Amino acid sequence: MGFLDLLAGHVLFFLPMLLFPVPAAVARQEALQSYIVQLHPRVSTGGDATATLASTNHDDWHLSFLDKSVPSSSEKQRRPSSRLLYSYHTVFDGFAARLRASEAAALRALKGVASVREDRRVELHTTYSYRFLGLSVCPTGAWARAGYGRGVVIGVLDTGVWPESPSFDDRGMPPVPDRWRGACEAGERFNATSCNRKLVGARFYSKGHRANYPTDPSEAAASLPEYASPRDAHGHGTHTASTAAGAAVAGASVFGAGAGEARGVAPGAHVAAYKVCWFNGCFSSDILAGMDDAVRDGVDVLSLSLGGFPIPLFEDSIAIGSFRATARGVSVVCAAGNNGPEPSSVANEAPWVLTVGAATLDRRFPAYVRLGNGRVLYGESMYPGKVDLKNGAKELELVYASGGSREAMYCMKGSLSAADVAGKMVVCDRGITGRADKGEAVKEAGGAAMVLANSEINRQEDSVDVHVLPATLVGYQEAVEMKNYVGSTPRPVAMIAFGGTRIGRARAPAVALFSARGPSLTNPSVLKPDVIAPGVNIIAAWPGSVGPSGLESDARRSNFTVLSGTSMACPHVSGIAALVKSAHPSWSPAMVRSAIMTTADVTDRQGKPITDGDGGRADAFAMGAGHVNPALAVDPGLVYDIEPADYVTHLCTMGYTQREVFKITHSAVNCSELLEGKEGFTLNYPSIAVAFKENGSDSSSTVVLRRTVTNVGAPNSTYTARVTAPAGVKVRVEPTTLAFAEFGEKKSFEVWVDASAAGKKDVADGYLVWKQQSGGQGRRRTVRSPIAVMWPVE
């Protein structure tokens, strides 16, 4: 047994070691950068290794480690407190500090230090969507049954909030919960009075960002305006917070497009904003600090529309912080990422996190391109124009790659010549720069209109923007036809016709092309993403200081704008989690997630299988359990619960070392001892994922998984199993009937997955459904679990 791997609650012992301070002259030559330091349970860094430090506060305890690692110098004589960025003690045991590489190495050698890792930067990953989800003011609907989310606090970690937005008006809101311990931090253009009964808290965290980008946020360059306060200078945080829990706003639109009444998914819930993201992204040290405060403040749901690429859980600060949050009863909802459709691109893979992919709505914003040869190409745009094909819209000369450079193909700033594009319609390839940025480049060069052309990678994906000039986005097929026309005509011409807002004519939901896909790279035995939710062309609140295109040059102002991404899908599910929590306050985060997953839809509004971004059937690796259905989630019938200790056991079964398990969970366990008597342990997850090590017909091609469900519906209920097995795979469930005499009763079953006759495959999927046959009133509940099977790629 290693000295750092003893059971939690036991005294930790350490080998004596000699520490050689880093020479001051050497340290001064190295650049300072931010690090996150994880500590073992409180022990002294000197003298008796078992001496506790209960009498000292966290800051002093953390500073004692810096005292040992920072070399003797005039800087140290000022105490290393100037190096300390954050002290964590709720979702994480440790601190963040500015260190040199040699000092970080010295710190790693100290007794009581579990890990020292560099701060990591991650990226940020509605008037109609709530209606698309089936939410309405019907007295028997999900909103009414869940009290509109009243009494629940959703903590949003993002770019801050614009408190004056009508989406955060507190008229009709209940009082702030007595248990709430949050704060409304004053700062630049943000007062302590900026909060109310809707926006109950606001904090900001910039120390990690400033350690890596020393410019004070309030002194940033003019092209990167920022506020040193919880105030949102970007819009992303305001958008996500209002999507989750925005108040009702009548007559909301983006210059007339998408008009309707805006509401968040849980309009009765409270919001607390934690600004952890700035103009250069979001740093793990700031994110951990926000999570630490949020859990201590008393949030019920944490919504994180940020992340990156999949990384090991023991290096993922979001996974580490969310474990402690979950153990304290907080549901953590995260975006899956926008790196689709590549397989195994899903981020935020931790099994205690609810991971959300993005799907489309049946709302469209048509903007057609009529070519000079009479062909009409379908496109989409939210440009607030009224140009109409039927009313004599003006034809413009159509140009592509003016000047012949690659930069001009992508309409990069400065690449377009006014002599070539002035007064013309310019074709711009997607990629390298932002979509709205391309329109700005065309406008600055004197262009009159723009057609954004999808590449083969983008296919038919149709995320719209509020462009600064007449513009539309066309799919790859249309782009190829248009470019062929340009290349084959001496003077090609075209016009754009804007068709307003159309609802109900498109097949939806479908998985967004950009939505990250499974299987999970680091944890294939748990299916990710968990669910999909609306994430394409979502209209939500927007700051009053930013134009609806997000461009600095955009002088227009709107209370709402449109964004796309799994960032937009995440707060939809955060809102649903708030509704479920409001309806069932005693439920654990695992029960809340189970209710959302097992009631998800696998068919679209036409009753056909949900499609993937390329038009084919979406499998479980693209949509997880399916598209969320809040009306069913508040009354799921059965749920799969998981105790925090079960996650620790799960990590041990995955082969994580004891040190790695400690880094993730702060639990000092001996995996060998923990797994004794637990042969065949499987996590009680609502979905079923099996990762076979090889294709073949031996005994390793059969797996038995055990699951336990809890009856949260009516007593005297009976459920029967129905299985649709993955192609080439045999699935057997025992028993096939579950009879519950009482509310809260638990029943277990086994799922046998036999792939011995599957042949050579990559992935396959099916599902298990428990269908209610008796008990209760009204609808018969359906509890669905996807079955995902995968083999190594040969």
C-alpha cells in the first residue's frame, strides 16, 4: 500500500524527506504562471506529520505550503500571500497560486501535497424552445406540477450577467430562500443592489485569468471591452442564464425575427451568476473558485456551458469540483462540447455530471439565394431585412475569392479589395474566422451583401447570425452549385430573399452536426452524452452594451439575440433539472438525472426516429438517451439512484490508481480492498454501455450488468421489460417483470449482453424499456434506457 493511498479517516503517514529550496537567482529567471495545488487531509508540513491544523484557517494553512516552496528572497519576506490566488475548501481541498516551474516542482515534493498541475484554459462551449419542449401554462402541465421551478437556485458559471435585462425582472417571484448564503458583489458598473428576487446572487473571479493575462479586465484593449465585476461584457452568460430561468418577457424578438414571449425553462427558479470567463476564455482556477462558492452559497443546480476536449478525469477540474458538488446534493449540468461529429469528441464525461448535446428546433429563418440562371438555393439568416423575391429585389453581381487568395475565400479582414467587391454580393467560405466577422469584413470593404458557404465539414448545418449587412448561410450542396455557377458565367448575379420566421415545417429535433459525440474517450463504460436538448438558433437575453452580432462595430441594440452550441443546450437541461428538483426536493442528483434521461424522446415531432446531422438515424452515441421531455421528467415512474461512494468504486473498477482516485474524489481509498467482494460491480447508471475488449466468440463477449430501480410512482405498480437489442447482439433481462407494492421500493434486475455472434463491428445500439402495466392513474409510464455496445477499432 502506498503512503498516499490509505483509507479515508485513517492517519496519513509520509516518508521523511529533505527539501532543497530553489536558489532565488534561478527562480527569478522563470516566468510566473498559475497552478492548482491539491492537498491531502490537513496535516502539518513540518514537525509531527500527524498534527492537525484545525486551529488555523484555510488561508494560513495554504500559505504554509507556499512558505516551504517559495525561495528565500525579498519577495518572500513580504510573505507569499501575493502569490495565493484562491483557497478552496468546499468542492476541492487546495489552492491556486502563481508559481515558477521550479517552485511547483518543490511544492510537489512537500508532505501533504497530492498534486500540482498547471492552470488550464477552457472555452465557452428563448422565445420558442420552451414551447418546443412541451412546456405551457396549462394547469396540469409540467410547469404547474413543478411550481415553475420555484424555490430552486440555479448557479450559472459563465461570462456574468446583465442584470437590467427584462429576463431578470423579479415581478411575481417568491422571496429569496432562507437557506441562501450568496452575495451580490459590487464592482465596475455593478452594485450590490443589482440583484433581486430573480437574480439572487452574482460574483466574479478573475485572479486565474489575470495571472495568465496580466492586463486588468477593466483596462483591456478597446477591442476587448470588459468589466471587473459580475457584469457581462460578452453576452454568453446572460444568454445561458435567461435560457435556464428567465422571466416571461412579452413581445421578445431579434428585430422582429422569432417574435414571441420569451421564458426560461424554469421561469420560477432563482438565478445566481458566477463570472468565471473573460475575453481570453475560462481558467480552471477561476472555475473551481466559482464552484466552491456556489455550493457553499446553496445552489441546487450548477450549469456550466464550458469545457474543452476530453481529458482524464484526474486532470479535469470541472470533473473534480463537480464530484464534491454532487456529493453535497447539487445537480451539475455541463455542455458536451462542439467538436462533433467526430467520434469520442464528447467532453465533460464524468459519470456524476449530466452531459448535454445539442439538437435542432422546427423553427427556421429562410433566406433564399436566387441565382441569375433562375435557380433558387435555400439558405437561412436572421438579418432584419425585408428584401423579397416577389417584390423586385435588386440583383447584385456575385463574386468569390476576389483577388485569388485563400484569405479572400474566407473573407478575412483586410483580404478583400474594395475595387473587387464594392456594391457586390460576396461569397465567403466558412472557417478560420467567425461567421459574423466575415460579414463585417465584407461590409468594411464596401460589399453590399454576403453569402456564407458551408464547407464539406459543415455539410447542411444552419446556425444563423444577426449579420451587419444582408446575408444568408447556404449548405454545402448549395454552396457547390453556387460556386459552379460563379465559375461558369461571365457576369454572375444573385439576389437574397428573406422569408421571416417559419415554425413547424422542418423535421425536428435532429442532432446538431457540431454536437460532440461518444463513445466516451476516458470512460467508455458510461454512455455520453446523456441527452440532447435545443441548441441551434436559440433566442435568449442579451446585454445592452453589445450588438446582437457580438461585434464591437455593431451599434445596433437588442434585448435578445440568437446563438447556437451545446452551450445553449446545457441551460435548457439545467432548467429541467430545476423543475424536477422543485417537484421532488428530496431527490439526489442521480435521481434527477435519471428522471431526465429515462423519459427522453427517441422520435421527432413527426413520430420518426431522431436523425443525426447528416440525415441518417441518430444513434445513442450522438443523442445519448434521447431528446429531453420535461413534461415526462417530472413524473418518471422509476429512477436509478447512485450513492457518491458508488462513483469511487466505479473509478476503481476502471483501473484508476489510488492516487488518481484521490485526485478526483478526495477519497483516500485502497482500491484492492474496496473491490473485495464486489466482483461484477457496475455503476447503477440509467443508460447501459458495454465496451468489449475485442471482437470474438470467447467468454469475454458476454457481460452481465446489474441495475436497481426505485419506484417513485404509484404503489402497487407493475412494469414489464421490452428489449430492442443492438444489431448482432443478444440481450436478456432477468427478471422481465418488476412488481412494486410501495412507493420508494427498490427492485434489481440483470442485463445479459452477448456479443459472441456479432462479428466485426465498431458500435451498435438498442434499448431496454420498462413499460408500466398497472398502478396509478392516467398515462402508463415508460422508462427507457439506451443500450450502447462498442468494440475496438481494428
